[in-house]
Amino acid sequence: VDSAVKRILYVKYKLGLFKNPIYGNEERRKNETLKSEFINHARTIARESIVLLKNKNKLLPLDESSFPVALIGPLAASKKDLLGSWSCAGKPEDVISILEALETRIGSKNILYAKGCEIERWSEKDLKKALRVAKKAKTIILVLGETREMSGEGGSRAYIGLTESQLKLAKAITKLKKPVVVILVNGRPLAIPWIAQNIPAIIESWQLGIQHGPAVVDVLFGDCNPSGKLAVSFPKATGQEPLYYNHKMTGRPPIKPGNRFESKYIDLQPGPLFPFGYGLSYSKFVYSELKIYPKVLRPTDTLLVTVKITNDSDIPGKEIVQLYIRDVSASLTRPVKELKDFKKVYIRPHEHKIVTFRLPVSTCGFYNSKMEWKVEPGKFKLWVGPSSAEGLTGEFEIK
């Protein structure tokens, strides 16, 4: 807690908020709030936060051959919901919606808009209008998810999928057999198995604030190559929660098909819908040549790990390379995987980079039953990859 507070106080100190606070200083608030450079930063941060979950047959990015575009959904024109549940003094009038950003990017003449439904209310009239609009379009963009009140403090939900009205809308639209992109607006991971199975392209946009719309449109049309990764696991069903990648080991892991007596659901395949650390790109990154040195270390040593990342595509992009470890045997049960480091690298088309991690052995320890930080001897597994669910594997040992 002290470290977290210290980071916040340091930023406030660097901004001069102790000597000259904005709160109560109306002149400074007018002069420094929503400055162009701050808005540009907000757009950059929003772009970097977006996660591409699916892109079948390279439907994205869109181009002029996709016009006209039908923009449909209860959150397509929303402003306040893009601020999220903890926006405090955020003002909806400062937000650029997805509809507004799309109009700026491709012009109103190339956009057909319909709300389709309310978040929690359904009408045949709204659906018929949405279908009329969708039939005239070459590409359909559905903006679905949660209002700002549906997550955060006091926003617990028993069912964390899309509401019934939105799912009905999505199913009706897909029957038209046209290319469909779903943009999710939400403050938590959602259970969306039908969407994941039936929609060719899915963008997780979260609730990104005042530049939400422009950031999403940047990704839609390839002005920004998505590089975000999930900081949470997405479940296949609400009943899987709590679901997290770094769970403890079990004596009955689900590894033998047909064995009933394992730690699993009998009506659902094990594992998340989208795992922690997952996120696609318009580029194609290939991992190879994992090297670990030395293979045997002392508690005071540093482990050196290198991996070759190749951009096997014509599109420049950024990749977040992730390093995980597992303590195979310890005095206390340890997680099946632990994220220990990550690096974001920019790689040009058909080029490669060698990514280097230096992992002090001291970081491989844990607090024992006496609340003492200890590094215990033994074997460790190691993964380097694009998510918590895949990657190159290796081993090392601590003496």
C-alpha cells in the first residue's frame, strides 16, 4: 500500500499539485484542462489499451471497399458510458462517441446508423429499423456491452454475459450473412461464447474516456495496429468465475479425456474463452530460439533469457512479449504460472528482434508460513510467449 501511495504522490509532486493545486483554482482549471497535448495523450493511451480478440479471414482493418458501413448498437452513439464507472468529474459532452468518430473518419454518407435495442429493453420496431439499415450496408459494426452503471462499485452482476436484448440483436444481424465486427464496451470481462463463435471480428475497447471513439476508429481502419493484451481472463460462462491464470496446482488436473474425477466442469471445456495476456495484432509474430543461461543458478544470481521475435507479415507492429515461471515443487503450493516480466517491442515487416530478459533469482521466491521471503532450491519451468496460454518452454534450477 505504501508503494502504491508513493507512486501517486510522486506524480502529483511532479505536476506541481501540492504548490499549485487545480482543485479550487478555476483559472488554472480552464487553462490546463483538456489541452490539446493532453487530449492527444488520451487518444494514444486509449489506442494502446484496445485488445483485438478475433480477426477471422483478416476482416480488419476495414477500407473503402467496406462502405457503406452500418453502425448498430445501444452504445454506438453513447458518450457517458464511455467514461466508465469511476469517471468522477468526467463530462459526457467532452467525449467523442464511436458514431461521431466514424463520421469524422469516413463521412456521414458512408454510415447507416440504428440503435437496434436498449441495453436491457427490446422492441420489434427497433430491430426492424436495424435490419433495414444492415441490409443496405456492406459491413456491419455492432457496438455492444455494458453501461457505466453495470460495473464498478455497487455494480455486481449475477450474469456477466451480454444482456438478452443485445444477444437477440446480434443473432438477428448475423442471419444476414454479411461481415460483422463487434466492438465491446465494458468495464469487466464478459462471458460471450456465442459472440466468440459466430462473429468474425471482435474488438475489446473497454471504457476509454473522452477519446474512446477516435481510438476505436483508428484501430478499425488500421491507422493503429492493435497491441493491447488482456489483463484479465475472459470466462466461457459466468459459473467459471473466479477465473485467473495464476491459480494453485491441483491433485486432479483435467488432462485425461473421459476421466470424470478431475477438477473440471462436466458441461464445459476447461480453460478461459480468452486467457490472461491474450491479444491479436494485424501483424503476425513468430517466436523462436528461446535461450536460457545459466541452467543452474544460486539465489544471488541473475537468469538471462533471450528469444527471437519475427514479424512475418507486411505490417509493422508492436508485440508484448511475456515471461512466466512455475515453481515445480515448494514447501507451500505455488501457482501454475506467474508473470515475472514483459516487454513491448516494435518490429518492422519481415524483420526480427532479440528480446532479452534479466530475471534476478531473488524474484523467484515467495513468503513462507512465517511471512519470510524465501528462495527455495528446486526446478522451475519457464515460458516466453504472447499470452499466459501459449509460448516457448524451458527449464532452470536453483541450487
